[in-house]
Amino acid sequence: MTIKPDTTIEIPDELGAVHFVGIGGSGMSGIARLFLSAGHRVTGSDVRESSNIEALRELGADIVIGHHADNVGDAEALVVTGALWQDNPEYRLALDNGLPVLHRSQALAWLIRRQRLVAVAGAHGKTTSTGMIVTGLLGIDADPSFVNGGVIESLGVSAARGSGELFVVEADESDGSFLLYDTSVALITNVDPDHLDHYGSLEAFEDAFVTFADRASEFVVISSDDVGATRVAARLTHERVITFGEADGATVHVHSIDTNGPVAFSVDVDGETYSTRLRVPGRHNAINAAGAFAVLVGLGFEAAPSLEAISEFGGTERRFELHGVVDRVSVFDDYAHHPTEVAAALSAARTVVGEGRIIAVHQPHLYSRTRLFAQEFADVLEEFADETVVLDVYGAREDPEPGVTGALVADRFTDSSRVAFVADWQEAADHTARISRPGDFVITLGCGDVYRIVPQLLGALETERGVTRE
């Protein structure tokens, strides 16, 4: 069993020394950074070294590699992530000693209490939309505090404390923890079915979004295009709801989308039309930008400078991130782990690959998601990629399920000649190198540890081509 937020615990008014278990993750490291900036002594542990851990050490955090009860030391509170198992020795010690144990969402809610919170939720698009809002606010000198699920490229960090009144967070709906926040402005990018292992049903999943939106003290921004979002919007009792998207009647209406290279588009709001071109590709990013724009306009900022500032967003880590080029074969990594996200990532790549092909290296995430969406994954991979290599399932917080492997996706392809299930990573890298051609894009896909295969892919390409990377 993994760790869920315990909403019954009493969180002290003051938290002294705080120990983070799993401190290296993008979300946990961002929250730890904020605790450091607020003057707390921060310690932590994780299973391996990372750039996040190195950066936190430079800021003063004391971090060890490996999990052991002794790591807790004299900490006065423990912060955990839902990715931990309940037999973690540091977690067990804290429970036995009566230390407050906070899920990371509770720690963040404690940090941002009494601030004006913009919370971004949705099955996908959260990290990019959060990054766009932060970039836009910085561009118009609003200087927000923020915690994002990924590093914002132009800033080099996933979290920072600003001098302004606004605090922007990527709010996690996967375990219901987005309901813990005292939200002022709620942005819902979509309500695409996901995390049904936690909610149990689509109805319960959508119920949570209705609650999240109606609790916002100022206003709600919600997609006009996503089917699930429109069902949620129809149930809202909130007095101020702003819709965005391509649908007729959207408060912020998106049109004239040009996906040739970095995406360009126009938006209509309050009888005026504004146009821009982003620095990132993909139709989905035009929609994400419209949602961010709707938030800034809803907050009362001027439309034209807000859209101009948002257009400077340059992406986030693990979102169509280029890692290297070998003999004109480009290797990218993307966090996409839901069929809709995979379709968006690959269709965006299609707009910039030119005459080259797209080779997807897909790592299914979670046994339950793979079982539920195997056919959907196969459909989008076969439609949007020219070739696909499927790795085995990254189980994360779940125990293995009999018969659920990457083959479950590969076997559902209509054309079996365009897909290979290869469980061994080196064999997968070698296979990918053999089938690639100059001009191709190789894109790893998944929110597990698939990014770790990138060096093997680049190495296999160098061996196959007999040249070094550019």
C-alpha cells in the first residue's frame, strides 16, 4: 500500500526542522526549496543522486542517499510523497514516535495558507499550463511564488518564492489532494478519465473536479472543448466561470491555429482579438496558452501584454525535451503517459519533424492504467508514430498484475510490423538505432524512469552510425 494524505491529522501552527522522504522528485524538491527559503532546516533522503538533490544541497539541505530510520534524526515533521510504500523505515519511525507526517500536498497547503492561490488541475496539461501562467505573471512584473511539477526552462527551477501576492501551484488530482488547498482561482485544463484506481469510477472522478471548482473563492477557468470538462462545467454552481477553447461561445475563444512550426493562434475576448506565436509547437499548447491567458485576464491584467508575456514560455523539463542528435537523428523525451497526452506530444512533433519519421519509445505507466487503456495507447501510437518500441510497464506505486506487460499494448496494433515489444532496455536501444534514419525523431514517452534510456539510445545511435553526437 502506498501513502495517501491523512486529512485527520492536526498540523502544528509552526513546523521546525522538516525531513523529506523522496526529496529528489520534481514536486518534492520544489516544496523543499520553498521550506528552505522560508527559513526551515531541511533534511531529506532518496534512492539516488540527481540534479535536484545537488541544487538543494547547495541551498543548505542535508540529504542522504538510501532510506533508513536514522535519517530522520531530530526532525520535527516528516513530508512524504504518495510514491512511497508504507513499510518505508523513515515513515514507520515517524509514526512510532508521534511525529507529524504530512503528505506533500499538505505541506504545500500549509506553506501557502493565507495567500492568493491559483491552482491548476487536470488529467494532463497541468505542468505546461502552470509554467505558462508563471511565465506570463513574471513578464508583467507580478512576481508570483510557484510550485510546478516540472522545471520551467527559462527559470531553471520548478519552484520559487516571489514578492507578489499570487501563488501558483500545479494541483494533483490523482489522489484527491487538490481538494486540500484554499483555492482562489481554479484552472481545469481537462477532465479526461484517469486515476480511476483511486476514484473507483468516472462519476467519482468528475465529482472531485466539481468540488474543486466550486470551492474557488474568486473564479473558475475551465475548458470548453474537453467532454469531461463540459460535463463538470454544467454542474457548477459558481457565480463566475470563464471558459476557454475552440468551441463556439467560449469566453476566451481560440481560432486561426497554425501548427507549422511553433504554434500561432488568435483569441477573442470581450469583443477584441489578440494574436501571438508561441516558442513551443503543438495545437494543444495553443489551448494551454488560452487557459493561462484566461487566468491572467480574469485576474484583471491587461489582455495584450498578458498574451505577449505568455508567448515567451519556452517549455518545461521532460516536455518534448531535446537531449541529443546523432547523424541527424534527434532524441527527445516527453512525460506523456495518458493516451491523450501521447497523441498531443506526437502530433506536435509531427509539425516540426519535416520529412523525417517519428519513432516512439513508449514505457507504459502503472499496471492498472495499462490494463484499462492498452487499446487506446495502441491506437494513438499507431496513428501518430511511424514506428513504436514498447518497453515493459513501470509499476511505480502498484504491485504487478498477472498478464499485464508492455506486450498488452504492442499486441493491439493493427499493423504488427510497425511495433516491437522489447523488455530489455539495451536491446530496445539497439533496435531503435537500427530502424532509425537521418531526419527522424526518436521520442521517449512516459512518466516513469524512461528518460534514463536516453543515454543508451544516443550511445546505440553512435555505435550504429559510427559517429558521435552533435
